[in-house]
Amino acid sequence: MQGDLEAIGLHEGEAVRWRRHDGGNWQSGTVIGLERDGSVAVRDGQGRARALVIDRLEVRAVGPRGASTWEPVAERARRIEQLQLFS
């Protein structure tokens, strides 16, 4: 399943965050895998497993000037898919 995660630009153990609803507080966790339905398996800060769709997740990334920032997983997945077209 690790190859499936790489196809959307994620790696096991990577830091992610999400909101339960718009305007809610950010929840944080780590990627643990990919579910059969395509959702991302995440372990939250209290050790609970969750399955979240990529449209709700953001992943820690490095910005253009080297600063730590958050990037939507859906955008990263689209960029990875585009890069694979040129290989």
C-alpha cells in the first residue's frame, strides 16, 4: 500500500491536519496508510485511527523560501499526477 500512498504524494508517518467542519479547529495526526476506498488512514494525536478523504487533508510541506507550511493533499496529488505524465 506504500506505493499507493506515493501515487498521491504521501508517505507513511508524514504529519497531516484536517478540520471536522469549515471554520473548526485543526486536528493533527500522522499518515498510516491508504484505505480500500481511497481515503487516507490517519492516526490522530490521541491514538485513534481515522479514514479521511484527501479533499479534507493538508500535509506539512516546505514553501518556496524554505519555511514550513501546509499544503492541501488534493493539490499535491494533482501535481504528482501531472509529473508522471512527463516521465
